[in-house]
Amino acid sequence: MPGCPECETDLNIDVDEVEEGDVIICEECGTEFEVVGVDPLELARVEEGIEEEDDLLAEDEEE
């Protein structure tokens, strides 16, 4: 069972049932991770506010 990269608690996920793009939330620390690879399993921390910042940058470039 894979562990949380932040708090090292076992993540309750079935690696055979996750797909790239899925979001996993650690039940212990609440950190959200996106599945970026499945063989082997690779997780990337979801940073809050990135989408909003990207939208603002795109709007600024259009002006």
C-alpha cells in the first residue's frame, strides 16, 4: 500500500483501480495528491489556487 509523501501514513487506495488525473486525499493529514503516473504509482501534491492564478495570467496577457 502506498504511503502519503507528506505524513507517511498508508493511503487507502487500490493501485490497480486508479487512473492518471485521479485525486487522492490523505485521510490523516488532508493533503490532496493527483495521480500523475500509474506504473509505478506517482503522486504530485495538488497546489491550491494554481488554476485561478493561471486564469489571471492568461487574462493579463490578453490585455
